[in-house]
Amino acid sequence: MSETARKHKVEARKTLKFGIFTVSTSRYQQQIEGESVRDVSGDLAESLLKGAGHAVAFRQTISDDKKMIEDCMRNSLASPDLDAVVLCGGTGIAPSDVTIEAVFPFLEKTLPGFGEIFRRLSFDEIGSAAILTRAIAGVAKGRAFFCIPGSPNAVRLCVEKLILTEAAHVVKHARE
């Protein structure tokens, strides 16, 4: 790590307040119908973030619906004490996967390296199927946003290797 990056990380806040959205039409429908919903990926993201000393302000399951995701982005951007948001799911290539398309217009700056490095790390684990993986990160109004695949393995990889190591650094620069 460069001396400059090391200095910036030391200067960054140690504890961030995260929001987590699980984007899954099937889980959302179960929730609407009053059924018990098992959200392994959301549980994992929350556990990893809290285990690293961060706070989770909220967790919400939403549908793969562009308008619903856009509304969640607006609410997140209006939340005064929120530092970062993780959106798990809806990042695939099926026509119903619209998380990235819904979030992208809200981002003031994107971090292309996030998706690039995630796919490289995924390739090491799953091989050439990594080309089907979409993940983006960016900033808006001083907050960091991470759109990641919803599989538990992808969540673990993204959160452990990228989000936990860089979120505070990203937020620091987004608020300068």
C-alpha cells in the first residue's frame, strides 16, 4: 500500500453507519405474504459489517423493481447520518436484474475498480463464470454505495476483501 493511501486510511473514520438492502423479488413476496423470510446474504453482510465494528442503521428486503430501488436510493440519500449502503442482489444479467440500472444514475462518481477487482477475485474462485458478474460502487452526496451479487459467496468476498478494507477511505474522500 502506498504511503498516501496508508495516511488516508489512518485519517478516515473507524466506524461507519451502513444500510443494507436485499434485492430479491421472491423474498419480498414472502415478506408481503407474511411468511418467514430467510435472508442468508443479508445476515452475512450485517454480521461481517458489525463484526468489523460498523453500525447497521437498517436492513430492508425489496423487490427487483426499478422504481422501488430508486425510492430506496432517494431515502438513503436523504438520511443525514448514513455513510454507506450495500445493495445485495439484482445484479445479474436476467431481464429482471435491474439494481445496477436503478442505482447508476444516482451516483456522482463511480469506482470502476470495484467491479473489476471483484470479477478478478471471483475468477480465482469460480472461473470463467465470473464474466456474468456485475458489481458497481460509487459515491453520491458524501455516501458510498456498493451494488453486489446476492449469493452468499459473493457477499462474503465483496464485504471482506473490498468493502471492509476501503469503505471508510471512500467515504473520507467523498466528503472532502
